[in-house]
Amino acid sequence: MRVLSHRVAGDEATIRVAERAEEVGEFYGWAERQGELAYDVETTGLDIYSGDFRVRLAQFGTRHEAWVLPVESGAEFGEAARRVVSRHPALVAHNAPYDILAAHKEWGTGIEGVFTRMTDTRTLSHLTDSRSLKDGGPTGHALEDLAEHYVCPDARQAERDLKAEFKRLRLLTDGELITVDQLGALRHEERAAKVPMAERRSVGARSLNVGQAFARIPIASDVYVRYAGADVLNAAGLVGQLRPRVPGSARHLVEFERDVAMVCAILQDRGLLIDMEYTRRLSSRLAEEAEHWEAKARALGVDNIHAGQQVADMLQRRGVDIPGRTKTGLLQVDKILLGQLVALGDPLAIAVQRARRAHKWNSTYATRFLEMADGASRVHPGINSLAARTARMSIQDPGLQILPSEDSMIRHCVQAEPGEVIWSVDYSAQELRMLALLATERVIERAFRDGSDLHMMTARSAFGENAGPEQRKIGKMANFLTIYGGGAKALASQAGIDEETARHVIDSLMRTYPGIKAYAKRREGEARRLGHITTRTGRRLHVDRARAYSAVNYDIQSASRDVTAGALVRAHRAGMTDYIRLPIHDELVGSAPEKDAHLIAWEMGQIMTETIQGIEFTTDPEVGGRSWGSLYQDTPFTAELRTGSH
């Protein structure tokens, strides 16, 4: 046994590294004497479902002592880790789904049973202050950042030493070390900020094969095992710091979020079955499509469709007025302007939009499906059950929650199990119903109860009783912008109307639904006064005082997310998890035997339907065919792809 000393906030801590089989008994005895035990693993990479994934080290710790088991070195160490993960009554981990799924993949420890005994310090962090560093939070949610803030100012030293060791061994020659927690957080932040792919640090970290460095560093390295031991020492110290900081109103959510994360981990482990033949065909056609439209753009003077300034300059030369500017004063062609130009038939805008879209859909979805599919043709998208500052979930690798709402092309890649079909159940106007609930807005409440067309009601309030389909579209935009915190300027831009008309629509909306204005005033006042709001479920959401208007959007989005998350947990308790594949915002998507699919979709709709303070959150069950895309209308391009003709 090797014994390493390590300092945590000035106190001496011990890291024991097992080396021989006979030392396992001592580890068992120590583990059994501990009340709460932090747990973590070091692995060969982030993708648990890749063919060469394995756990190298498993570590367990308290605030002052850690054990590191070199499970790669012998079956007895793996068995020791399996036994403690499977049986210890109180475990702690940071980003627990990863460590639980890694143990399940390596040792078959199960998922649900481990979750019921687990406290996730990342969940405690999010409930304490849900903001990321980018959002203005004091720490973000990465273990090292939190430990540095709450446990020990030198908490990152072991990480810095490991990075230096990687470089010394020439395992990592440039770039930066990105841990599992940091990489996940960084991906989310860069995606939310719409950082161009070429500028994303998270993509750079992946291309540096950091996982290979973790896979290849000698398992006996003191630097490596010290890093492993330090993680559990930090997690063990962190749980005691964060637990009392969770607001009293949110403490019941610790167990709730554990259950939500557990169901999402079960879904991630099951994965999605991919139609490999269709996906290969799609990838090839998208590459051809991108090449075709890039050639069109080149013929019109744009050599690089991703160079925004080049596109803007050429459009301006063609007589297009470009009002938008970047922060540095350069011309800016955003998606809205590009879409408007496409609608007007501008050939350069059409070429740029279609080439970009083909590139994005191929690299983000089709090729990612093919790259990430395991030996059973399944992909396992990561479901972050507690992602945004509002607690809204996210899905990554690939990002299936950001697919265009009416697209079938990418969704056809995902299929039901053999002999089964895809079903979907989504909430009907979930966020508008939540607005009616939170604002105590009786007119909207009555409209939903009577089955009235809320968007047409808004249109008629602004344009009169003769309002038609075009005015209804504007009414719909105005209704949703109320939720998202947009005003007349945003409505004018989206609807293609002048700001005076847009202001009239917004003013008419507020007069028609007077509860909204009073609700917004209350929430914004709370945000300015306290710097945060508390949602109907007790979740505290910090709001920038200078952007107090965001409080309404945060409140509605968070409360709506909790409705969907609660339905997911109820469905699990009702024994329906085997039929579920993904939660996507206000929708659950699943697979069921063809003969039972309509009944299962109906039952799921019944489970999800909920009445809160007189507002019924109704659902729309739907059953399709073998592919997820069958629930959507095919474009001619997609229909041609599905037949295999070209």
C-alpha cells in the first residue's frame, strides 16, 4: 500500500492507494465504518458506451481520508469497488449520473438502487445558486471551482500537477486540460452563447484527445492517484458546505432532482436505436447538398459561407440594406435577416442558408449518429436533467432537443425497437397555461377551459374581429414573446411589421389580459429587491437586477420544466419507463409494441395530465410508425431519401 499525504484547507489528509489483493480487506473495514462516503472514478474517456471504455481507478473518501483502488490492475480491486458502490448506505458524488453509469457499465451495479443512496453535490450547487460562471454565478458547477470556493483555496493544485505530468509524459502537448465536469459545463455555456464552432474551447479539448491522456498515464503514477484521491476529498468536504446552503424552500427538491436524474440516466443507458442505412444515406446526401450550395455561393462571390463578414459585404454590394452591426461595428447578417432575404428569393441568401444548414445537420447529427453508435446500433445521448439556470434539461451528443420543431429528416434516423412504433405525448400550450396559472389571468384561463383560440383572441384584440390567418400568426408571436420577455422591437423583427404596429399589438395584449402586467410587475419588483425569485415549486432563481424583466421568463420556464420533470418521475413510478426514450422540453417520446402503442400513449397522456390550482395541463398523445420522423410531415427531399432514390 502506498500512503500519500495531501493538504485540504491547511489540514492533513491521507490518500491510501491499494496495491495488493490482501489490502482489500482493510479497505472494506474502513468503508463500512464511514457514514457518508464520496465516490468517483477515473476512466479512459468521456464516452461510457464506446467499445474501448473502461474504469481505471475507483476512489472513495471522507473529508480527511481517501482510498484509491487500481481496478485496472486486478479483478479483486474491481470487485471491491463494485461491492461498496452496490451496498454502502450513503454515497456522495459530483455529477453522479456519470459515475453511476460508469460503474453500471463496468461492474453491473445497477442504476436505480445506487441513485437512491446517492447525494449529488452538483445538484446541491444548482439548487443553491443555479447560475453558471457565464451567467454571473460565484462558482459555476464544476467540482474544482466549487471546491476552490468552499473547501480549499488550493483545490486545483492536483489538477495543475496532473496537467503538468501529462505534458511531461507528452500525453498532452498543447491546449488545456478539461475534466468531465468542466467539459460538460463548457459545452453547455458555449452552445447557449452561440459561440462559433471553430472558436469553441470544448471542441478543441475533444480534438486534443484528453481522454487518451487519461487512458495512457501509468496507473501507478503518484500524480494520477493523488488527483483521483483529491477529487473525493473535495467532494466529501463540499457536501457539508453546500447542504445547509440550499434554501429552505428548495430542500425538498434535492430528492426530487435525484429521482429526475435517475430516470434520465436509465434512458441514457438504454439509448436510441439508429437506422444506420438511412443515416449513412442522409450523411452522403447532406454532404452533396452542402457542396452544391457552396458552389452556388462561390459563383455569387462568397468563397466561405461561414465567413459572416464576407456574406454581409457581398449582400450589401447586391443592394441589400443591412442594419445590424456586431459589437465591433462590422456588418452583421443574423438568422432573421437571412430568412427574410430567403423569403424574398435572394439567390445568395438561399445558397448561404442551405449550405450552412446542410453542413450543420450533417456534422451535428448524421455523422455524430454514425460515429457514436455502439455495436448494437444505439446512441446514448447525454441527458443533463438540471442544465440551464431555470433547471431546464438539455441533451447533448447529439443535441436532440434543438431540432427544428417540424423537421422529420433527422428524426428518421431514430427508430423504434423491432416490432414497435414511436409514440409521443406533449403538453398543449404548456407555458401559456403556466402563465395563466402564475399570473392568475382569468381571461386566458377561461379561454383554455372553453377551448377558445388564444392566438386569434390576441389578434382580434389588436386588429379587430376581421383578423385572419396572418394576424393570428402575429398574435401567436406576441403571446409567446410575453413569456420570453420580448417587447415591441422583438415582435417587429420576428413578424416583419413596423415597431408602431408591434407596440399596438403588445399594448392590446396587455389590456386584454390584465393579469399579465400585474404579475410581471410583482416578479420584476421581487427580482430588483432581492436579486432572485422563488418559483412555485420553491426553486430559487437568481435574476440580474439590471435585467429584472427576465424574471417572468425564468419563472414560467422553470415551473413548466418542473411539470414535465414531475410527469417523468410519475411515469417511472407507474412502471412506464421501459417505454420512454427521451424527454424533450414539454414532450416525452417513446417506443411501444405496435399492438399496444395507442393504449400506452393514452396511459402516458393520463399520467402526464395534471391540474394545478384549477388550470389543467392537458396532453396530446400521438402514435407514428417505426421511425421518430413518421410523426412529422416529410419534405420532398426527405421523402426521396427514405425511398433511397437519388
